[in-house]
Amino acid sequence: MPSAVVFRVIQILLLPLGIVGYVLWVGKLLLRGRRSRVSETVLASFYTRWMQHNLGTRKDPACARMMRVLPNVPQFGLTFVTSPMLAANRISGHVPKIYRYPYPGVPPLMHQSAARTTFFDEALSRYAGSVDQLVVLGAGFDTRSYRGLDVRCFEVDTPWTQPFKREMLRKAGVDTTGVTYVAADFEQEDWFDKLVEAGYDPGAPAFFLWESVTMYLDRAAVESTLRRIAGSAPGSAVAFDYFSTDLLEGGSLFMRYAKAILDVLGEPWKFGLPTTPPPARDHLADFVASCGLSLEEQRNFGREPAPAGFVTATVRSP
């Protein structure tokens, strides 16, 4: 029997455990979100990378260690919600498509979290040998700075999420000596001045990684951030992802559910970019150019007209 069939049968048999785990997970998330200013949406990417680590498609020891100590993650819920997939993988050896990007074709929106991780890893790998600094904007629970990179690492995040992450890293026993932390609110403060004050060298090339952040900011904050990056040293680049305005304005059942959850957490989606008429690449080229950058790469999540996408843009030569 093909491994994919064995995988699916086991996953279906264990589905009741997954449902119980999901209820426990979301319940604790919503309860904590009501009384804490710490971002809960950062768990989406974090959970994906934890799954990739456990499935063997992307090793991330720091992520695995942090997951064990997070107070907003019910460990029983985590075990139950992941047991159908992990048990099916252990028995069959099959890895579901969502966790093994890249694969031929365009990843659908439902694969966005895992595919996005690969996109950013690839972009960072391309630039790691030509820049002196990595700046993770809206770092959340990103753990790339703890994977032995040969660059100086800075993490910029809100003054309420960042201390929580640092405490979790300490509890998890993750070495943070090579990382400089900069607390800033993108919508309220000049994050770049704070970055320079923390030791960032504006005269040296840097790679700015801005993952799963733009949709939670207003347009002014997104544009001002990109313009700040555009003033960086030649050789610098930024990678970010985005949602389309059509997606954010959509009234599908999924969108209504997602918006309701985010509203309860106090982290609504605010910003999208036009992607119609196709191709989306033309719209993104115009947008980054308006912020003083040059489009290097653009990929879609889903087929045109694309509901979301990924971009790398470079600082223009003087």
C-alpha cells in the first residue's frame, strides 16, 4: 500500500484526538489573548516550523526547545492536535505536501506558512555571504538568529513581545549572545534610529527580513519602513510577504473566521496590496519603486490573481 494512503488512513483514525487538541489550543490562545499584549499570531509560523522540525524537513532546535516552555501553548493540546500527523508520519514515512515545499508548481494559500518559511530561508541564504548584518523586523518567535549565521544579528520587535521571547529563550536554554535586541513599535516609533543606537552600522550592507508583519500594520508604517530600508548601504536588501487587498476584503467563510479570531486577539489585518489586474509582479514592482527600492524577486501564493505573495527588493545604487 502506498505510504501516502497509509498516512491518510492513520490520520483519519486519530482525527478525534486532533479535534480535542485544536479546541484546547484555540481556547487557551483566546483566553491569553484577552489579558496579554504579547502577540499570539506569531505562533502560526512558529507552529509550522515546529512541525517541520519534527517531520525532519527543516531542523530548528531552538524552535523545538522554545515550544516546550511557552505558557500560551497547552502541551496536552499540542500533543493531541499534532498526534494524527506525527503518528502517521512515523508509521508511514510520508510527509504531507504542505511541509515539503519546494515542489513543482505554485503553492496554494493554505500552504502559505510553510512555503513562506522556505522562501525566506532561500533569500537569506543568497545574501548571507554578501552582507554583514541581519535585521529581523517584527521578529516574533523567529529563530533564524540562533542557527549559527556568520553575520551580526539584530531583532526588532514590540516592547511587550520581545521581553517575553527573551525570557522563553532563557528558559529553553538557547544561547542568545550573538543577538542584539531592539524594542520598537513600527506604528509609533522610529525603529531605525533605535537600531543604530543599538550598534547597527548604517554604512554596511544588511539583509532585512520582514516576515508575516505587513498585513498587521497600517499603510503609513509599511511604506515608511521600506523607505528607511531604501536609505541603507548599497548591497542591502529586504524580504517581505503581503496579502492582496482582494483577499482582505473577501467574504469567504475562511476569511470571516480568520478575521473574527484576529479581532478577539486584538491583532486585525490592516494592509494589503493590489494584485489585479494580473500579473501581480507589476503591482509589486511599482509599489517597492514608490518606496525607493528595486524589485528583485516576486512569487505568488496561489494562481493569478494571487491572494498573497513574497518579495525581495534591493537598495538602489546611488
